[in-house]
Amino acid sequence: MSSAGDGFDVEGVRSRFTVLREGDFAFLDAPGGSLVPDEVADAIAEATRIASANMGGFYPTSQRVTKIQSDARVAGAAFMGGEPENIVLGPNMTTINFALTRAAARDFAEGDEIIVTALDHDGNVAPWRELARDRGLVLKTAGLTDDLRLDLDSVRELVTDRTRVIAFPWASNAVGTVTPAKELCDLAHSVGALAWVDAVHYAAHRAISAREIGADVLLCSPYKFAGPHLGMAHVDPAVASAWRAYKVGPREDYPLGSRFETGTQPYELLAGLLVTFRYLESIGGLSAIHAHEEALAARMLARLPEEVTVYGPALEHRVPTFLIDVPGTPAIDVARRLAERGVGVWHHDSWYAMSLRPWLTAPPETVRVGIGHYNSEADVDRLADELAAMV
Ligand SMILES: Cc1ncc(COP(=O)(O)O)c(C=O)c1O
């Protein structure tokens, strides 16, 4: 058991990952893409061997892909707090989001307004930005507080009777800030706008539910939570059934979510996704993950040398993702030197959060430390020790 006292069997978890068994390395870049347990990789390989066919045939390989896809909708809906028929499966969040935004905006008029936030990843902004360019929509960006939380007053001030969408991240992939998702969905609905929620970052750390927050569109990416490279969305049928999808003619309109899926699905990855959900349940689900990661985050913050600057809000307002800066050492050198000493982090200038920069008092590039559920106390201690040696 983890000695963090959180009851999480982190050694048992780690034994299920080849890369964690084979090497002495602290992987602290879960936000860029989580490590994947062997059982998920095995399921992908197995499906490739036995389930490669078109759907709807009367023979075993076809029946297997049909079942994989329908099981993926059922399990995806349980994960996203919604209904199987409203699940949209696709290659990644960004691709699904471009498709859904275009379908949703078919009847938007010139001058209609979309609100996004300075915490958003561009995957939840670019689809609207490009629509705004093409169609004369107005894109507005809500600001932040000094501690890099979403400024709700700034969102409220931007709302007008032309607001058609409030798009926001449930958590920031850059600074880890968690946003009040239900409150934002309620605000959108109070003016008849759509609540468009990017849960890509949040879903790796906390349970999500479209139903509980009232999201019209909720998006996530399984490769952030120990799954294959896929994207997934849940759409509210009350609004999405009115959208005319961009799809090929013979594609059926039911289940609702499938009308926003183009082409043939990667069935072998969906087979891996099914095992991902079973894996997450087997380790206690998102509540166990939340407790374990929070204990690690607190430990890391307590041990970081005081010379290291950490950006973002207090622990209770964030998931365990931290932008840091080692004064006097460029981020690229910090990342390279840490990697040489067995710690994997990332350095970047924008983190794909294109409107965040003006709110940061950091140098042009920063280092991101992203704790994942398979990280151990030894991982965060190693990071803290190496940073201490560096400063
Ligand atoms: C918060 C957030 N939203 C959206 C995306 C884009 O996701 P995808 O790679 O599935 O398109 C990412 C990717 O890192 C992200 O972190």
C-alpha cells in the first residue's frame, strides 16, 4: 500500500505497466498522455487479431466489432454520466469538437456570440474561432483572477442576449485550475446558451457527469486516463437532435451520437477503451485516484525547494498539474536536466492555452509537472530532490 496513507495500492497499480516495471524513471507528464497498462494494450492486440470486419455481418469477426462498439457506448456513458445513445466516439477530442461545433452552429447568425475562457486549451477555442471567422460570429474570452482561477464576474459581464455558447474547460491542462462547471452550465442555460465543457484534463483526475452539471456537450480523451488514443463526447439529445450532422448519406441517424461520427471506427482501440474502464474500476475508480493524487500533490508542494515558483491556485482549486519555473534556468534546460536524472516533465510556451499568457507572471517558457494516478511518493520526492540539487 502507498505510505501516503491514502489506502491506494500504488505498487499494485504500477506492476500493471511494462514501462513502470522495467525502468527507474519518474514519469510526471501524464497531462500530455498517460501511460497505458498492459491489459489495455493486450486488449487492442487481441481485438486486432479477432475482430477486424465491418459491422452488421452474420459472422464472428463482424459480430465482435458490433459488440465492441455498442459496449463502448454503454461503458462510455457510464464514465461520462450520460446515456449510451448520446455518446460520440472519435479519434480525439479536437476532431470531435470541430464536427460538433459546426453542426451546432449551422443556424447561428452573424453577430451571435461565443464565450470561451483564458484557461481553455485551443481544442475548445479554435473550432469557435474559425467559425467566427467564417460566419461573422463574435468570440469573447473571459479572464482570470490573480491566482489563475476563472473570474466568474468576467464571464457574467460577457453574457448578452446574443450569447449562443459558453465554452470552458472543467480543468486547465496548463495550470491545473478547476472551474465551477455546474455554475457555468447554469449560467449558460439562464440565457438560452449552450454549455460546452472540455473535460479532457479533468476526467483523468476526477469523476465527470454530463447529467450532474447539465452539460450540453461534454468532451474527454481516453488517452489522458490510461486509455488508447481516442476522443469521446456526450451530447444532450434535447439540443443535439436538432443539429444536422456533417455525414455521409447512408449513415443512420440512430443512435444520436453516431450521426456525428464519420467513417469507420477504430474498433481495436474501442476494445482497449473497454478494458481501460475496467482497469479504472479495479483500482477504486476516480474517487480513489483523486485521494491518492491529492496526497502526492500535497507532498510535492511541501518538498519543493522554495526557490521554485509554482503558478496557479491553492490545492483545493486544482487537479495535480503544476506550472513551475526555476529562476535562472530556462525551462528547456530544466526539462532536459530532469530527464537526464530520471524525471520526465515537459517544457512549453503556450501549453495550447493561447489566451493564458497575459495572465502569467512567468518567463516565456515554463515546466509542467503532471501527476498521474500511477505516480508514487518516490516519483515526487525524486523531482523535489533533483530540483533542490538544481537550484
Ligand atoms: C484540456 C484539453 N483540451 C483538449 C485537448 C485536445 O485533446 P485531443 O488531443 O484529444 O484532441 C487537450 C490535449 O492535451 C487538453 O489537455
